[in-house]
Amino acid sequence: MKILGIESSCDETAASVVQDGRILLSNVINSQIDIHAVYGGVVPEVAARSHIEVINPVINQALTEANATWDDIDAIAVTYAPGLIGSLLVGTLAARTLAVLKNKPLYPIHHVEAHVYANFLNKSQPKFPILALIVSGGHCQLVLFRDHGDYELLGQTQDDAVGEAFDKVAKIIGLPYPGGPSIASAAMHGNPTAYHLPKAKLSGKYDFSFSGLKTAVLRAVQREVGVDFTFPSSGLAERLNDVQRHDFAASFQRIAIETLVDKTKKAFYDYSPNSVVIAGGVAANQELRRILSQQIPLPIEYAPMNLCTDNAAMVATLGYYYAQKKQPTSPFELEVIPSLSMTKTNW
Ligand code: KG4
Ligand code: ZN
């Protein structure tokens, strides 16, 4: 079964063809990072317009690279939730139109759930129960998957997602957007214990919080450059030298990773899963992979870098498993849901 996946929930326009939920035939990703880097973050209106410009060429390229015609495609899977409303609309409208025109079944896919399915591609399959640490620019949660479509949300961030914290801290210390990769590379030159930053204590056993850490970095930078807390964050970066910048990157990254690892470890010993996977954009972080592997006595599973950040291969892969259990949705009725927690998507 060959599924065409379509993804446009944030700032990547992507299409991919996946066979039987595990063989990647094509994976086309048009990233808007350069467009949004100018603003230091994603501008929703700009993102939606850019999706409109490239969605058709991206889909055509995915078919060409897979050596597939429409006759070869058995179904279409598309991200319908969660994400930016204007961005989601472009992908879902393209998918709905193609489903009608080409007479293909249509499957609606939850973006955060799909991130986990990047781990089912091109390699040995994770074994249930799977403990998944899902860490991206919009999400930070620990989920226990008992089976396909049968999962339990164990904990989640109470404020910022961890990727969002990387992006915001990068802006404060003067590193380019997206902050995750730029903090990770700056941190390689820095001292991770140079600055003392606090770890959030939360009542929820597996919950996270990152906004206090971000504020702690802000206050520490203000102290370091000799200004008080009223000094605007936008003027701080130019007062830091490279040694301080690298030390802040490394100190922040250390605490952010320890926070993720502490909670994942707790959940691991409480639930004894057969596999542990990290998914989402922040799963691309090498230091997170290294520390987690040291702390957990199972091989940690993660996808290659280009399948950790947003892509449509993960959407097509989840679409395959979804199609085994569920009826397709009507292309005339599918609506986007910009904020839909994973707890509400049981299938
Ligand atoms: O999954 P993703 O592509 O988009 C969302 O669904 O949010 O994740 C993007 C996030 C951004 O916040 C980015 O800074 C972060 O993933 N990220 C990283 C790394 N690469 C991307 N964070 C830490 N280390 C990285 N190497
Ligand atoms: Zn994502």
C-alpha cells in the first residue's frame, strides 16, 4: 500500500510517498526557515502564503521522486491538527481536492502523534509498549503507546515547549533562528557549568516547565552584562562576547536536557516500556541523545535528523497504520483543528 503524506502545519511544506508504513520512497521538504529567520520566528501569515506557492510543486516532486503515478497511490494522509490555522488549511485543502479528483481515500493525521511514527520508517520497528518523549517547537510531552492508536498522555509542559525555549534563549543571547541547532553548536564551545540556572520543580510527576528557565537565562545575562532587570532583552546580545554566549548556550542546554532526561527516566522505571523513542525537532539534539542513552538501559530509538523535524514521511507512515483500523474521512467534511491535544485523539 502506497500512501501520499502531506504536511503543512507550521513552516515546512512537505510531501512524501511511503510504502506499507515502512519503506520511504520519497521525502520532499520545502523549509521556510530562511524566510522566517529575518523575523526571528515563524510569522503565520507569511507561512500560509509560502505554503500556497509551493504545495503543488512539492506534491508533484514527491510523486516523481517515488517513481509513482496517481494510479500507484492507494490513499492520501494529511496533517489536520494541531498547528497554525492558515498553514493547516493549505495542506488539508490540497489533500481534500486531490482525494476528490483522484478518487483516493483520505486519512486525517495528528501532527504530534505522527512525529513518533518517524521511528517506524526504514528500520526495525519499536516494540509496544513504547515510551515516547515528543519534543518540538510546539510540544513537549511524555506519551505511553500501548498499541497503534492506544496511548496515554503521562505528562506535558505547563508553559513553553522545549524547542520554543531553545528558540527564545537563542534570541536573547544573539544566536540565529531556529535556536535549537544554533544553541547546540554554540554549546559545543562552551562550559555547561559556567552559569547556575534552576531546574523547575513541578507537582505533576511527568510534567515539564521551561518558561522559568528562559527567564533565569534572561536575568543571568542582564547580571552578566551589568544592567538591571528592566533592560530590554533585545539589547542584551550585542553586549555579550563569544565566550559568554557559548557558556550561556551550554549552561541552558545542560539544564533543558537534564529536565527532559529526569522525567523520561522516571516514566521509564514506572512503566517498564519495551522501547523508548525520542521524536520531534528537538530529538535532533545530539547531546539529548547522548545523555538519554547513558541514563536508560535500553537502546534509545530516534529517526535520522531530516525525519525528526517536520516532514510528511511521518504523516504517510502513521496514515498506513490508521488505514488498517479506521474508515477514511469524507474529503467534503474534513476540518482543521489548530489546537488538539493528543489525549483527545483516540482511534
Ligand atoms: O518538530 P519541529 O520541526 O516543528 C514543530 O512541530 O515544532 O521542531 C522544531 C523545533 C524548533 O524549536 C527547533 O529549535 C528545535 O526543534 N530543534 C532543535 C534542534 N534542531 C531543531 N532543538 C535542539 N537541538 C537541535 N539540534
Ligand atoms: Zn513538528
